[in-house]
Amino acid sequence: MPAGTVINDSTIVGTGASYSDGVVLQAGGTVANFGTILGTAGYNSLGVAIGGGGGVVTNGASGSSAALIVGSYAGVEAATVVNFGTIASVGTSRQGVFLDDNGTLVNYGTITGGKAVYTRGAISLTNALGG
């Protein structure tokens, strides 16, 4: 299965009863979100999930905090996340960003959740305002 690419300038909403993920790329890939992605209808839903041992999620653009990704289990699960907007989990003990081992997070925006960032291993983290 080849890696995928999603570029969102509008709204994506997962609507399943138990799993309502916004975007899932099982074989890796790239998601660029400049709008809204929601995976919140089911308890274990993800806003964006990229599997396959890699993947890049960019949420928003420098100078704009309008982009939004929200999940009930996790806002984003990927290897690399660059955030200029908001990434959140609405689950009480869930994570805003779930990073793969050796993942990278560059945050110029807001990340919230029961655990804002959760990782399975070593990561690289840059956290700064004003991207």
C-alpha cells in the first residue's frame, strides 16, 4: 500500500459511531491541515493518524493560528508533527499528540489533552511561541 497525502483547506469530520477518525493513512504519508479535522464522535477516535512507522503532520502555517485538529483519543498520532494552530484531545486521560519512537515535534501553537504530548521513546522537541 503506497503512502498517502492529504491537503485540507476546509473541514473533515469523522462520523462513525465507535471509531470516527478524521484522517488515517495506514502506510505512512503526509497531512497538511489549514482548516479543521475532527475525530471526536467515538471514544477511541483520532483527529489524524499516520501509521507505517513514519509520517508528517503539519497543522497550520506560520503567522496563522486558525488550523485545528481534535480527536477523542488523540489529536495526532505520527512520527513528525509541526504545529502552528491547535491540536487537542477531548478525552480526559488522552493525549493531544502521540509521537512515535524517535519522533519530532515542533510546536508554535497550542497542544492540549490529559497528556499534552505522549511518546513511546526518545523524541526531539521544539516548543516556542510566534511561529
